[in-house]
Amino acid sequence: MNQFIHRANSFIGTSLLFTLLMTVFTSRLSSATEIEKPFFEIKTSDLAALTEAFDNIILANERPFYGAMLLVQDGEVVYQYKHGFQGMEQPDSNSYFLLASQSKMVTAAVVLNAVDEGKISLDQTLNHYLKLANKPLYHLDITIKQLLSHTSGIAPVGKNNRFTPGSQFQYSNLGYEMLATVLEIQYQRPFSTLVNLFLLDKGIDGILAQIGPIKARANSQYKGVQGMAMRPDSPPDGVDNQMVNYEMVDYEITADLLPGGGLLGSANGLAQYLQALHGGLLLPKGLYQAMVTPVIKRSHRWRELYYGYGMQINQLQLMEYSHSGYLPGFQSLSLSYPQNDTYFVLLENSSWPLDDMDKVFGLHDRLRAILRQHLILTLTDKNKP
């Protein structure tokens, strides 16, 4: 079996791949039709109906699921599912996955914590901080809050900004790299240290910022799962022949990748983080509200989707906060419904090529649709006279 290895001394190639994937991801989403009707429908708000529907959706899906998922309601785990590659370490809710772009939800909170501590101002320009460390400068009008909301239009040093800062939405991993750089300038500590200290201070276990190969374990306190990417030239009828269809993916987590896509986390850890974030345990109320307030509408297969600070926001029928993640070998989704005290986390250590978006994200969308239907039915039942 071939093995992909992304090393620090070739990070430029990894970064370009990461950016290309997100560009393809966003462009395809903008032209896709949102899945409005659940693949399976439920007629009752009973939890058993929801969990049965989850099982049916997973079993009927064309793409096999490898990873772990967790549904938490009212502080209790009400559904969990795990499935691994044959002959390899089997994942569970404490296994560590590469979080990919879900890392941005954590980075954003660390930035807002720095705002609370007076280290950073949301309205201050990026260049203000870069000048303090004699670092290369970007467009003079880019602000911290624009980096958080992907509205900066930031382009690599030496290139023209993509658009007038604040005028449009364009997903930017470079923007989150710069947020980490600002944090390091202001605190004079590595970003990875700042993340781990923030999580430790808030009592969050199960999310880790670690530079280096993800297979090189710095300690024995956690276990990670191997990322597996489906081969682009896989036999069409060989979905059960895992060793033919997939190849191992390894990553060298660098300082540049870490803030926008390089954090490690488990299903338990991410669910704990979401409950603490939306439960008011991580940030002061005002800064939390800033994080979850829509800044700009973004193109997506889910209609009426907005972006705040490191967070997607949907206000259609239910108040929903979400983020997804994709890197070759890992893809994920988290859904938060604080008003319903419901949190759903899905982490996969497998990925499919982005040439068929329904195969890649169809399972995620169908699980989301049935969960939303369950929550809407629950609210309807509660409001009945």
C-alpha cells in the first residue's frame, strides 16, 4: 500500500493542496442543491425513532463510514457509532482524528480569549501587530475580525488583495495562519502552547495542538487513528476491498497548518468543547455573542448559511452552529443546537475524492437533515397546548 507523507520541508505543497481542496469544496457547494428532505423520515419526536433512522442512513449509504460519531442531548450521550478498517486499530469516542477545518472553531475562541485579556482588538489591523515583530505586511485595511470571518480577502505577500477587505466572503486558511501569528507576537509563546493552555484552563480534554508527524505520539495518553484516502482510480465495484481502494495518509503538522486545519481531537473532546463553548464556559457573554453572530452570508449547499467568527450559522427553523472539515484521509462535521441542548459530532479517518460531492458529504447531510427534523418535531410537541 502506498503512503502519502506531508513533511514540514515541503509544507508549501501541502498548503497549496489544502487551499485547492477548499476552493473546489466551496465552488462545488455553491452550485449544489441543498438536501431539504431527509433520506429517511420520522413521524415522531421519540428518540428511538431518531437513533433507528441514524442506523438506517448509515447502513444504506453508498459510501462506507469509517470513524466515530456521537450525539449528546441534555448532557447525556444518546447515540454513538463507530466503525474501523478491517485489520487496523478500531476507533472509539476517545480516538484522536485530524480535525481539519474544525480547528478554526478552537482558534477563533483562543483569539477571542486574547481580546478578553486585552492582548488583541477585533478592530485593530493585522499590520499593526505584524509591524511589532518586523514581519511582512498585508493589505493595510485588513482587521482581526475580518480574518476571523473570512472577509479579509487576504492574499500571499507580494500579491494584490483578493477584494476590498470586509466586502465579500472567501474561505481563507492564510487568514487563520495570520491570527496564530498575531497571538504568538502578543504572547511571545508558540500558538500550540497557547491552545493547549487555553483548553487546560477551561477543563477541556480531548483536543490537542501538537507540531510534528501525527503518527509520532509525544505521550501515551491518547491514541490516534490512521487517515485513509480513497484512491482516485479505485475499482468502481470494489468498495469492500479496503486495501485496494484506500491508501494511508500521514501528515507532518506544521505551525502554518495548525490554526486552520491541524488540531487533533476526539469525538468526546469535540463534544465537550462545543458544550462548554455554547454553555458560556469558555468566553464572556459579549465575546461569545460576537462569535456566533452572523457576519456575512456564504455560498453553501445548505441555504441561508452565514459565517461568524470561526463558526457557520444557520437560522432557518432552528438556531444551528456548525463547521465541517476535510483533508485527504480525514473529514468531519459538528452540529450545535444550544437551545435544544443537542450536539452532534462526526469524525472520519477516511475520505473520498471531491469529484462527487454527494458521495463525500451526502451521509453528513442526511444525518443532519434527520436530526433537524427530530428537533423540530420535539419543539412542536413542546409547544402543543
